[in-house]
Amino acid sequence: MEKMLVGCFLLLLGHTLLLPAEARQWPRARSVSRGRHSRTHPQTALLESSCENKRADLVFIIDSSRSVNAHDYAKVKEFLVDILQFLDIGPDVTRVGLLQYGSTVKREFSLKTFKRRSEVERAVARMRHLSTGTMTGLAIQYALNIAFSEAEGARPLREHVPRVIMIVTDGRPQDSVAEVAAKARDTGILIFAIGVGQVDLNTLKAIGSEPHEDHVFLVANFSQMESLISVFQNKLCMAHMCSLLEHNCAHFCINTPGSYVCRCKQGYILNADQTTCRIQDLCAAEDHGCEQLCVNLLGSFVCQCYSGYALAEDGKRCVAVDYCASGNHGCEHECVNAEGSYACRCPKGFSLNADKKTCTKIDYCASPNHGCQHECVSTDDSYACRCLKGFSLNPDQKTCRRINYCALRKPGCEHECVNTEEGYYCRCRPGFRLGPDGKTCSRVDHCAEQAHGCEQLCLNTDTSFLCQCSEGFVINEDLKTCSRADYCLLSDHGCEHSCVNTDRSFACRCPEGHALRSDGKTCAKLDACALGGHGCEHSCVSSGDSFVCECMEGYLLREDGKTCRRKDVCQAVDHGCEHMCVNSGESYSCRCLEGFRLAEDGKRCRRKDICRSAHHGCEHICVPRGDSYVCKCSEGFILAEDGRRCKRCSEGPIDLVFVIDGSKSLGEDNFEIVKQFVTGIIDSLVVSPKAARVGLLQYSTQVRPEFALSSFGSARDMKKAVATMKYMGKGSMTGLALRHMFERSFTPAEGARPLSARVPRVAIVFTDGRAQDDVAEWAGKAKANGITVYAVGVGKAIEEELQEIASKPTDRHLFYAEDFSTMGEISEKLKQGICEALEASDGSQDSPAGELPKRGHQPTVQHRYLFEEDSLSRSAQKLFHSTNPSGSPLEDKPDECKCENLLMFQNLANEEVRKLTQRLEEMTQRMEALENRLRYR
């Protein structure tokens, strides 16, 4: 505390003593025109002085590009000379160096070149304009590596002499400045950035030290640079807090206007206390490229390998150690490297011996399991089966079959070809002999060659002959002579009355007044129907010596006992019934299917309106559906969980993920507009675990999940997270963000509800420019998996990319605006689209409010050519609905297992089966009648 008081006293005393000197030295001091410099820190005001005895190493870096004309270049030189007037230049006080740059960097003089102000002024006057490019980053790199080296006159860091760069530029750099400027600031160099004219302020901020209001300056033209002289007099002549106060910095203390900051040596990073340092874990922080192991060193790292591997020449890859290369392995055939050692290996057909080095040839045929039918032959790595002479190997490569020479050579034998061990020969069938050519065959005529003695016919057989008789004769016992055949005597003819021989057989005959029956043996007396004149319309049936008339199926006999009338009146007339026709004596009546009632005309049917006949309890609209009904809601509302009440669509369940472009082309101001846009969408939803769940991704060169679907249960906490979201400001990897959204954001681990819950999944993708990767693949996968994707493009967004991202139809899922002024309209359209998605989802989940609750999905098969609906299930529904006196089928679930309910269900089932049986019988009768009608046409 005492040291702090002493420091403050010295500052106040220095200001009191130096103020008059400053007034004497600068009678023409100009006031600063820019308002922000008039608000200086109180400590800064106390530290203003004339820089007398001020120790500092100051390097000017001057833009000498072709965009700076000769007049403006002269103004820069005047500005430098004015700055020099209040500096105490000398080897032990302020040392000054100067660089100017265009496409290259030119050192005009170093920190050790001049010892007096007059020498520096003359050197500034001699400077010549380069008139080339604008390599600002190269100039800062030169100052960092060379100008502030001890060889160029910079004092060592241990002396705590402030190192200052004052850079003047009038255009956009042609190279990167942010990274090299950050390195310079990290080494303790204080950088003042002065921009003239149309200079990008963000570029100046990337160069200058923080706070930017004390180190970054922008003037309209080179003539206005003189307004900054008094400002820099205050900045450069401040006291060094590092030398006045006990700073406690572990490594380096860096002076800042009115204060100081601590910095660490290379290889270290600053701890949270902002004074002490710790070694930087470069293996974790950088892409070290080590193939196996990375080991940290102070300010660097080295790669190492696992056991059995050695580091390659590039110091990163690992190669396996070749143990076999030593030549001491002793393997008879082949040496193979293994982890930490080696192993011997034998070629195919050999096995490794017990010494693990030598090999023995394998006799595969020695095993009794080779399965060869004839012979087994060992090969290098297995065995092969071989067949004896005259045989060939079957496809199973084990069994053998005899070679079919007859099939292979096709010798042309007339009858048969017989294979032998080495060939074939032709053979004739019995009763034939082989011809001289050895192929053709001729029949042997035994009847012609021998005295056969047959009375009538001689018939050759394969090896001899036999005698036969002509038709109507039979062979005698001597098998040569013949006698006439008596078929009635020789056979058991079975004739009821008489048997008559014919030429080849016999025939049965009946007496007069009888007719032979269809069996050809028995006789039947001729009946009255067969005699004709019975007068029956359909069929005549004999009855003793008389007859009766009968009708075909589906007909009834009239009173005259001969003519018939149709049973099915419905089938005979054009009844006009819309559903069913039921016969009633000589007439018919119309009936309707279950769930319908008969109209006044007695023919057409009208559906029963269940919504009018039951207390449905629907808040908005009741819609009949078969024997039940469903509740519907008006536009802008969705059905609540009880299936009756309605709630606004914004209260409905939805899993919504924002995918927000955080690239540098957006800008921080527009990023704030996007955050307001997201907050507006959140305000339109009811955020809770059961209603809307919202997640958000921000992407640039990488994807950063800001919060997941499960992160927040209220809109207030969610909007706080959106408000504190930091702008990334780099590239635009839209495809990478879509992949993250598809693979991770809609998973149960992130809070997404399962697909079985049928909660709508919606993604809102915002972008303001062309993506640096492909968007089609992951957008397509997301849409194919049920995610509705809205694409919002602003400014330079590419229409083709937006169409690839958005769901179909694109006119409802794609929004584009030329600037951010119309974001409000897009927000309203998106809210409407989300509401419509919730309404559509609610409609897809409609279930009849009057249906019984189901324990599981029961597939049904409907035969609509027989029945229009399942009347048994409808009757069961009626039964269980009747058990609820309130008329609200969903309020109470009936106990289907109660005894009385089971009995009632069984009775209903029996009744339905009886009805179905009756209908089938009626249809059978109709089909039989139709067949009869077709038969008698």
C-alpha cells in the first residue's frame, strides 16, 4: 500500500514540474478535434510530460505505397518531424528507428544509427517515396524479427525499456496483418495504428494495441495528421508504471497508458491471476502431427513412438523396427517381424517344428479324412484325389465315375453302345443280330428259319416264336391249333337275364318291357318319366308305376304340381336397394349396413351422425368417422392431449434447432440482428420439456453448439443464452453445420424426443453468403429422415444453395432478403410455417375419440366384396361404449375381462356369426340359381 501511495505522489509531482516546460516548448500545440481523445483517463492526465529523460525504443513504420501521392508523402514527413520535437532522443533515453514499406520493406535507419534529433530529422528529409504495393504484415514482421533485435540497437527486455511501433497507412493491406500484429503485441511491443482516408477500421484494430480508443486513430486525410501530435505527446511521454510500481509479473511487465499488463516467456501462458505463468501444453493446443506420442518441452514438443517402433526422419511418423534384418533369427525359410520381436514362418505345404525355426513338409494324404475314392496325391499346400484308368473325377473332387466313351465319341450304334475299360462296342437288343459294320442291327425271323407248325399265325419273339389264333378263335392246349371261342361260356359274364356271343366278346340282353342299365349287365323296368308326356317344367322323378315333378334349387313347385316359381324375389326383380335386399314371402324389403339408416323412399341409405347422437365433448369441431368420431380444431389451434380440448399451435410440442451463420462476412452489428431474430422466434413458442424444445448451433470455420434441445426448460434462460452468444467471425462451413445438426442435434442424448412420439423436427438454417463446402448431401439426409428444414438467406446468399437446403415445396420453406431490414417479415412467415407444421403433425395423429384404447397394433384383413365393415368389432365397440353412462368413450376405460362383459361379448359374437352364416347361405342359393338359369338357357 505504501508503494502505491509513493507511486501516486511521484506521478502528481512529475506532472506539476513538467507542465510549464511543456507549455514553453509547444506554444503552437494543436487541440485534438476528435471527441473521444478529449476523454482521457485521470492517470493519463497526471502523466503528461515533455518526454525529458524518457527511455523508449520507438520504430516508425510508414506506408510508402503508390496510393500515397507526393503531396501526402511530404505531409507524412512533416508529421514525423513534429513528433520528433518533443522526444528526448539519445542512446540512454529515446532511440528512434524508421521503416517504410511498399511491396518490400526498406530500413531507413535503425535504433542505433543516430544519437541526436538533428541527425534523425535530416534522415527523414532524405527519404524517397517507394510507390509500390502495400505489404503491411511484412513490415510488422520485419520490425518484430529485426528492428527490435539487440543487434539493431534495441535494449534487452530485462531493462524494461518500452518498445513502441507507430505505423501510418492509407489503404487495405495486401497480406495478413492480424496474426503477426498479435505476435508483436504478445512480445510486449506497444503498437499505435494511424489510418488515413478509406482505411478499414477493423484492419486498424487488428494492428493496434488495446484499448483501441487509446491506440487506434483514423483521420480523413494527411493534412489532419497534425491534429494527433498533442495526443501522441501525451501517449509517448507517460510515466512507466512497470518501473514505478511493484507489478509482481512472473516474467515480463509491459507498460500501457496509465497502467501495465503482465506477459509470459515463449512456451508459457498467463494464468487467471494475470501475473503468474504456466508451461503451455503445445501437444493439446496445436496440430502436432505426431503419429503415435507427443511429449511437451519448454516452448515446443517432440514426437515419440511405442515399443517396437522407431521415429522416422521427418520426426513425426513411426516405422516398425525390423528385427529380422539382424540376420541372427535362425529361421529355415522366412522371418516375420512381430511386436517387439520376430517369428519364423514356413511356406505353403510345410509346418513349423517344435524348435519354432525349422520346417517339415506336410503329408496331407496321411490323414484318413481325405475322402478320395481311388487315390490321394499330396501337393504343396494340400492334396488332390486321382482316379484309376477308365474313370474320371466327379465335381466333388473326391469320388470317381467311369468314363462314358459312348457319350464322348458318339460311335453311331443303332441299338446300344456298351462302355469298356478303354473303349466301347455296339450291341443289339434281343431278337436282333449285329451287322458286319459292327453298328447296325437286323431282326432274327424265327418263324421263317424254323418249322413252327402253327395252324393259323406264327409270331416272332426276341429269342424264339409262338403260335396265335385269328379273332374269334382260341389256342388249344398243344399251343399250335385253334378252336372257335365261346365268350359266354369262357367268362363270368354276369348278365342278369341272357348272354349273347359276339365276334370278339359277349353282350347282355333284357326281356321286353325292360331296359339295360348303365352297368351293361342288369335290367330295369321302363318308368313313366321315360315314356314321356309327364309335363314337369323342371324334372320328373319316377315313383313306382307313376311319377312326381320336382323343381331346381331356388324354385318352389306351384299348386298345379308341374310348374315352378323362383324363391329369391330380390334376385328376380330390379329391387333398387342401395345396400341390401331381403326376401319376404312373395316380396322383398331394403335394409342398410351397420352405421346407416333407411331413407324415406325405403331404398337409399343415410349415414348415422354420431356427433349429433352422442355427447362428444369436442371443444371446437366434431367429425364423424364410421361408428365413432374425432375432434378437430379451428385454424391456428391443435388438439390437446385429451383428444377434445384445443390449444394454440404455439403451445404444441416441437423440436426446433437454429443453425446460425457466424462467418466474418456477416459482421458483428448484423449478428446482433440475427440474435434478435432468434429471440423473436423463441418468444412465439411455449418453451418447456413437454412443449417446444429449442437448440442452437453457430458455425463459421467450425461448428459451435451454443445450447442443446435439453439445455433449457424456459424461454427466459434460453434468451439469456442467445444474448450472451459470442460472434465467431471466420469462414462459412455450412455443410459441416448441417452434418452436425443431422448427426447430433436431433439425438436423444441432445434432448430430441423419439420418432415414435411423432413430434415435428424443424431446423432453421440462416446464412448470408456462399458456403465453403457442399451442403446438398447433409441437407438431403436431414430431409429424408423427417427433419423439416427452413432456409433463410440474406444479402449474398446463393439461391441454388438455399434451394438445396430447404424442404419441399421451397416457396414455403425458403426465405430471402437483400438486407437485414426485412428480417421482421421473414420472422412472421417462419412463425406461421412452424404453426402449420404443428397443425399438420396434429392432424396426422388424429385417432377416433370414440374408439376403445388399444393395447397394441392389431392388423386386420377386410374382405370388402363380402362386407363393407367389420360388424363384429362395431358391435363390440357398442357394448363397451354402452358401459359408460356419461357418453364420453375416452373418459372411462371398460374392464373387458369382467364376467358380464365377456358374456355380452360372446352373445354378440354368436349373433354376428349367425348373421354371417345366413348371408353365406343366401349367397350360395343365389349362385346355384344362377347356375341353373345358365344350364337351361
